[in-house]
Amino acid sequence: MSVGRYAGIVGAVVAVTLAAVVMGLAGRLASGDVTAVLIGAALAAANSIAAYWLVVWSAGRSNVWFFRAILGGMLGRMTFMLASVVAGVLLFGLPRLPLVFSLLAYFVALLVFELAVVSRRLSRPAGRTEAV
């Protein structure tokens, strides 16, 4: 699966589920809560897309480059996410619970999806191209 297609699927899933959550909780969430939920979901989606891009980029490279991309990318992505949450709460005054709950919920769901896609990608026989 290409990075563009992966990003499209992630974006669609996040958009549809966010719409359902926001409409389902309409009237019960303050505008700051909705903003925090949206930012948490966007951070998780960006993290997932970046992680998949690193896997695709490092595929076929030496083991050294693969581990540099995956482990270095993980360190960079987690640092960025931590800094974003801290900035969101301390600098922008976003509500903590909606931000963190949204970020963690989408992070876990998208991680499961990413692992399923990557495991399918790695289990293909060599030389076989994906028709989808």
C-alpha cells in the first residue's frame, strides 16, 4: 500500500469517527473540549502516517538504515508528540483530559491498523506487487 493511500484511509477513518463523536456529544462538550479532541486525533493521525512513511522508506535498505529510520523516527515522533501535548496544555490552555484521551484512543487504534498493514506488506512473497 502506498503512503498516499494509507494517509487517505487514516484521514477518512479519523474524519468519520470524529464527526460521529462530535455529533454524538453535541451540547455536552465545550468548544475547548472539541478543539482538544480534534488536535489529539490530528496528532495521532500524523504520527501514524509518519511511522508508515518511515517503514516504506526504509524497506529494501540495509538493516542499519532500517533500524535508524524506525528507532530514530520513533524517538523523533514521540518527542514531537510530547512537546505538542505540553504546548497544547500549557501554552494554549487546551483541556487535558479530552486532548490526552483522544490522542491515546486514536494512537492505539491507528497503531493496530499500521501493524496490520505492515505485517501484510512484510508477508508478501518477494517480487510480488500489490494490485490494490
